[in-house]
Amino acid sequence: MRALGRRGTVSPGWLSKLLRALTGWMPRWAAARVFGPAMAGMT
């Protein structure tokens, strides 16, 4: 909560931070193809 208003993106939890670091070097379209099916199963 402290980061709200100071940074553009807040990543809650260590898994979110890890995934963001791993996909940071990927083009957005590649990350969408990798994580799209996984995220569809969560909704």
C-alpha cells in the first residue's frame, strides 16, 4: 500500500514479482502467449 501513488505498478506477492522479472525481457506478445492460457484457467 505504501507504493500506491509513488510507482506506476504495484506487484503484490513474491510470485507476481518473480513472474514480472522473468517476463520483463520478453516482448509483450510472447508473454501473452505463455501466460494467456494459465490466466484463463484462473478466471
